Amino acid sequence: MYKFKEIESSQQKKWEEKKIFNTDSYSNKKRYYVLEMLPYPSGALHMGHVRNYSIGDVVARYKRMQGFEVMHPIGWDSFGLPAENAAIKRGINPKDWTDENISQMKLQLKKLGFSYDWSREIKTSSPSYYKWNQWLFCKMIEKGLAYREKAFVNWSESMQTVLANEQVEAAFCSGKGDDIVQKELTQWFFKITDYAEELLSGLDEIDWPENVKIMQKNWIGRSEGVELELDIPGFDSIKAFTTRLDTAYGITFVSISKSHWFIQHLGDEVKNFVKQTVEDKDGGRGIFTGHYAVNPFNGERVPIYVADYVLDYGTKAVIGVPAHDIRDWEFAQKHGIKVREVIVSEELPNAEKGILTNSDEFDGMTSDKAIEAMLSKMSHLGLASKKVNYRLKDWLISRQRYWGTPIPIKYENGIELDRELPVELPEDVEFSGSGNPIKTSKSFGDSRETDTMDTFVDSSWYYLRYLDSNNEREIFDGEIEKHWPQIDLYIGGVEHAVMHLLYARFIHRVMSDLGLTTKKEPFKRLLTQGMVLSNSYYNKRDNKYYFPKDLPENLDDFDVKMEKMSKSKNNGVAPEEMADKYGVDAVRIFILFAAPPERDLEWNEKGIAGAARFLNRVHQLVEEFEVKEVEEDSELLRKLHYTIDKVTNVMETNLHFNVAIAALMELLNTMYEKRDFLNLDALMDFLKLLSPFAPHISDHLLQKLGGQFFIKESWPEVDNRYLKREVLSVPIQVNGKHRGVIEVNDNMEKEQVLTLAKEAVSKYINGNIKKEIYVTGKIINFVV
RNA sequence: GCCGUGGUGGCGGAAUGGUAGACGCGUCGGACUCAAAAUCCGAUGAAGGCAACUUCGUGUGGGUUCGAGUCCCACCCUCGGUACCA
């Protein structure tokens, strides 16, 4: 095996010495900005990171070879819950814990040889970064895009803190869910709903995977419908949204959400129901309020329920038509609510549009006609209006936690912005596990906001800070932003498809409206990568996950599953261990080869050995190579140019590096067979193609052949002359079944080809051909 | 529940509607070696057959088409997200 350790560390040293990955912010070359989602410093780099950064690194190196000035930065998303938990559990300061993790992970990253411009590194937990979060917050207040409002949260009485839904679930699982209530707190929000329409239409301008666009579309959830007013005798009327006004005669109940204004008028039973937190949100849970609303169409009194399934958006109230809505049907079944058919149906429930019945003068109309007619009648009475509704809620950014950006607000004389930025996190705090630690600080002051910001705020604009990360006067220099207005390619896990990516798009638009950015959309192209999985071994006898090295011969007692690598399942594979054993380049090659980037990847140590073998063969070939006059070999040249074409295509289109690497392996095999005909140019072209994937060995071999660094070389070009084939083999089918192959000249006439084909498969034809299909050069099919 | 993903040999995967299984792993056989490792060469979807070859085969059931892994409909399973994990 080639000496990968020596080669890798010496190449990395050379790269660092020459600072060849640093980016000129003001470069006048063509520019390309490739970015991987910034990591949370959990303490150790995992294979998911390696995969993410390898994908980005390949693109960065390829683009450099194409003559682009490439921006490829890295930093740390270093605020967040785990640091605070470590503080509570082990008495470590969150800052120390975080910084220690960062320095460890940085070391690991450097050993993996990614082509980052480290001079741009950022850390979101440093005041020089979060200062600008606070500055943005102030701007948003000025713009009317941040406001304070009451909202329900999961509140743990014993811990005196807010819990995430995930934590609530965990608490219920371990039988500790009893003290969790729904509590109303006054909190800060960002008005993302003001941008709902833009965020929706903006999706059309970006080159993102269709499924991610659809998820965002559905999350925003635009629906056109009607807001209908129903009277509650003795109270204000209630407004309910519906997209199916045609079913209004079928209303047999009304449901409101748990934060609806009407609840304040209700008794303790309902209020207690609202406070309860239960595990199962989807069981059609609801309670009758004791009040009725009047259906303006027929004057009928229908019961009002508070129901879990009504989301806190829009009017927070929906009409219940069990006959024609499946969820309403289930709710009605559970609560014994009556059902009335108003769309002619064979069977109930029936959610399809159709012809109306039981609907007075609207009987016999189609749904669409009826919606118009019914809306017109009600709007004359002032009881209904057309309305566009969104599922998207405003973004609650307040967190009752320590390790985040302090919200820069003082409450001395009402609500006041604190303009002396940064408002730094106090260090004289206690981590007792109960309440917000900031409240224990003496230095922080009594009149300040003690909530911190959601960490999604940090990660919503960090890519802009990279442009000018050491700027102390401004969030970034506008001139540099004009040079690098968008991320050309953004790479990260599909788990961020909605929240992070939607928040970032929102903040970017806000910044654009503030005149800070020149484009509306931050990420021109998105690649969502799959997870890295490996086998986990769960022992059914002692209920523990075993490390693979601790397994017995006999696995009868074990549940073996392929799942996401994680600490708790003892199935993680440490990148540095693999790099030590097989080399960094082999790790990269394997992780890129084992699956296309967007798919989940199954870890397999045998596979990485295969990658190392491949690189060893490359090394061997170059070691044995001598520069001398050789004859041209058309097959070798065709293979070479076919591979250049293939790899370039992958780079320019879908980034399916697994296919590109397979092509490189095929080329290597051909070059081995034909090594007597191999010249320096061909060998060099092969190494160029390989270099983005396996940069250490490639640069090492280049230096042996008299060059320097591949990112300073130019990407090879296809010569179409070599790709042409004179003889094509065309498969023949009879009735769609493969029956043979013939070789034809590329200039042969159709008739001649068919005659030859008939001869070749005569025994399957028996004379009577009904139809002949010939797709030139591709396929022949006879129907008999 | 809702929104989205995926399902192809023993395994990871490849395949603009046109020869299913490229490439790699594993396995088997051979070469080299005193031997082993490494390396190199060859075979490898399943069933039947001495063989030529035949039949079957891309989660399940239907459909469109000369032709479907690929398009359409229904279903099953899997994974991600679900607004305070990041």
C-alpha cells in the first residue's frame, strides 16, 4: 500500500504554507461560492460531516480548476442547548465546553484536508458575531418586523423551563410528563408571515430539488377560501376559515384552537383542558365549550369545540363538516356529532367536490358554482369575505435559555432597544437546571430582557458574514456582497429542508429590503445530502447497544439494524480512525462512491478498503510510468475522452460522484491493460479528473511528474473526434423480448439494417411480421 | 395524523421509455509463494439443462406502450420533517 500518511500530511503542509485556498474577496475573476451547512460543535466530527464537506470540497476544487475564484469558508454554529445541558450536568461553563469542542473538531477537519479558507472562520457564540444578530433585531424592530405577543409553550413546573416537543415526548415516555402544562408567556416574534407570499413565489427562481420546494410550499400552506362569520349568542361573532363554502349547509360543529380569544370567556373545565399537555396529539382530542354558534345560512345552532387539531393560524377556528371532510368525520364520530350530507355522495365521508343537496336554493349547483353564489349572498350581508390563508406562523424567537444571543431590550421605561451592542452574555450565572440561568446574574441588570434568541437566527445569515468576517464596523462590506451576492451551491442534510432554509430565505429578504443584499434569494442551488447509516447491534437480553468490536460470534440475541450513526446506538464510525487506517483520500473516495449524494449511505469498511485499493493502483501506475514515444491507441483515447465527458457532465449537472468515480475506475482498468500505449498527456488528464476526489495523492503524483497543485491546473477538455464509433451494436427484440444483437455501420440504411436483423433472429419470427420498429442506432423491435 | 423521500443480485449501487445489474464489495476458482498476507487473472441474478439454450426476475396489484426499474392509478413497508435538537 502506498504511504498515504506521509503523502497526506506533507501535501496538507504545502497547501497551508502556500495558502492556496484563501479567497480574494475583491477578485475580478469568475466567482463561485460553495458552502456546506455550518456544523454544531458537538465535540467530534462524524461521518455525516465528512460526507457533507467532501461533496463541497470536490465542487470547490473542480471550480478552481475551471478558473473560478472560489469562496469556500467554514465556521461554527456554536450556540445551543447541548452546551447548556453539559453545564447543568457536569458543571462546565458552556463557553469552555464549546470552545474545547471547536478546537478538537478543527483539528479533525484540518487532518481531512478540506480546501477551506480558514481566515474567514466564524463562531456564532462570539460577541463579534452575535452583536450583528442584535443589530439585525434592532433593524427588524424599526421595520415593524419584530413584536411581542403571548403564546403557549410546554412548561415544566419542576424544571421551571420551556420544553421542546421532543423533550415533552421523552418525558412522557419515561413517565415524567405529569408536571408539563401549557403556559402562556409573552415572547418575541419575527413577522415571517409578512413574507409568506414572497417566500412562496421566490421558490420559482431557484434551482432546488423539487421535493424541498414542495415541502416549503406546503409548510407555507397558502389556501384561498372564505372567512365566514358565525354569531355566538351573547358574545362577539366568531370567524372561521373554509375552502369549501359549498358545504356550509353541512356544518354541524365549529372547532377553535387552544389559543382562541373565546376561551377567556369559558369555564375552568375548558381552561384546564387547554393547559393539559398530552402525548398523543392526534387522537381527535377535543372538548365541548357549552356554547353554540349560529350557521348564517340556515340559522342552525351548532356546538363549539376546542380541539387539538385546529392549528394556531389564521382565524384559529374552522367549521366542521363531517360528511365532507375526513378529519371532521373522525372528530364527529368520536364526539357523537351529527352528520349531514350536502354533496350528493355514494358513501360518506366524501371529500370530493360535486352537486349540492340539502342546501336550499343552492341545491343542484356544482361545488364551484355554489361557492360563488353562497359567497355573494353572504358578502351582501357582510358575513363572509374572500380570504387567502397561510399555514405559516410567525417565528417565535424567544428562548428562556442561557446559551444564545441576548435579545437587546431594556424595560426601564417601557420597551426600549438597547443600542450599546453587543449586549454580552453575563458570566456570573448558575446552572441549577431550574429556570433561566441569566436570571441568576447580578451583573446583567434587573430591567433587561433575559430571553435569548433561537439559534436559527444565527444560522440565517452567517454565509454573508463569511464574506467579511473580521469587519468590526459593519455586518459586512456592501462592496464585497455585490461581488458575491448568492451562494452558488449550498449543501446540507435534508432534515433542514424546511425550517433552517425557510428562515434563512426570510432573513435574506429582510436584509434585501434593508438594502444590505442585492439578491432576494440566498441559495441559488441546493443539494440535500442523505444520512450516513451503519449497523447497530441491540442485545435483546440486556437491552444494550453493543459496539461492533464487542460482539460475540453468535448474533441470535441481537437486533441488527441499519440506522443513522449515533453515540447512543454505539454504531458511529470515527473518521480519523478510518483516515489512519486507509488514508483520507480513501475515506473521501468511498464516501462519495458508495451512493449518490442525496441518498442515505450505508457504511461498510470493506468498501473503504476497495477505495484504498483503487488509489494504490493509481499510485502504482504512475510509479511505473515512463515518458516515452508510444503509438496512439484509439480504444484508450476513446475511453479517456468518454471519461472526461462523463465526469465533466456529473460536475455540471447532478453531482452524482458515485458514477464519476466508477468511470474513473473503468478508465484506470483500461489504462492498466493498455499501459504500453499510455502517454503523459493521457495520464495527466486522468489525474486531473481524479484530483477533486482524491486531492492528496493526486497532488503528490503531480509533483512527481513535475507539476505543483492541481487546483492551479486547468480541467481537461473533451475532444469529440475520439468519441465517434463507426460500428454500433444494436439489440434486437421480438415482441419486446431481447433476442439478439447485430453490428451495423453508422451510415447503414434502415432497410439494410432491418434485413440483417431479420436474418439474425429469423427463428423467432416465423415469417409474419406485423410491425417493425427501428430507433436509429438504438434498438430494433419486431412485432409478430 | 399531515408534508416529503426511498424500495433493483448475497451487499452498496448503475441504467435520456430501448440489451436490467456499469463500477465496487463479497464469494468461488486459478497464478505467484515453503506457506500466509498482499498483488494479479477469471467466473459470479435465480431456476432448469451435458450443452446450445429456455423460463423467471427491479416492494405488491392493476394500467398505458411495439417496448416499463423508468410513465399513470391503488396499496404495503422504510426513512426525514412536523415550528424550543441542530
